[in-house]
Amino acid sequence: MHFETHFILNREHYAECFDQSMLLKGPQKPRFVFITGLILAGLFFLFATQVQGLLAWFFFGIALLEYFSFKYKRPWWLMRQMMSKNAGNKITLIFDEQGIENKSVYINNQLAWQSIDSFYETDTGFMLNLHQGGQQYLSKSCLDDSIQDYIQQQLSGKKQAFPLSAK
């Protein structure tokens, strides 16, 4: 069998990918120990050494950056993705016996069915857990029912229950 579909890598697609991956990871917490360590190091260099205050302010700045990187994780990630050269381009997904192929102006990638260890199905897509340790998200917004059925058929026996920590 051979199925083909298309979508545009736009902000909405990236936002859905981010939201679904964060949903599976569960609630995230800032790294308070790391931030506290940076602040303490800054205070040490500011008051307990003869080193100029520039090094102390460097540690304070890194602590602040770490906090804001947690607080604004989604907008920061979306901005970085929108700056990529593939943003705004048409992506073609091809599903066949070998696996899932995605084609765009800049990237051609083949994902074999055997390289997928397991997958989660959410309301809006499929999160594929890869043998190499990464994840790949497929949005249902560009997949019709026959493609969704074909994915589930190819990955039968690999489906995992939705993690309780993510609900």
C-alpha cells in the first residue's frame, strides 16, 4: 500500500508538536538546585573573593537565563523552530511497506517501521518512540482515516497506554 499526504510546517503545527510532547512528559519543574547554585556562586565571587564583580554578574545572568528558559519554554522553542530554514515549507509524507518518508525542500528522511519501538496515540496525533531514543510526532490534522488505520496496522503490538503522569 502507498499513501501520501501534505502539510505546511507553520506555527500551528509546531505548537501542536510542542504541546503533545509536553503532555507526554508530564509537568515540568524548574531546576531550582541549579539556579540556587548559580546564585550562590555569584554571591561567592561578589563578596568572598578579590575577583572583579563581572564574574559574579555572569553567574547571576546565567541563573536568570535558566529561570526564563523554563518560564518561557514554549515561546522560545516555537521561535527557534520558526527561524529554521524548513519553516513555512510544504512537507510530503509517504507511507508504504518500508516506513514513513518525509520530503521537503531541505530534508528527505526515511523512518523504517522496524525503527519504531512503540507509540502513543493522542487526540491530535501519534507520538512515535524510536529505537535510537528520539521521538517523532505525526499530527492527525493531515492524516485521513485510511492513513491512520494503516499506521496502526503497521505498528500493531507496539501501542502503549497513555502515561498516567501525563493525564
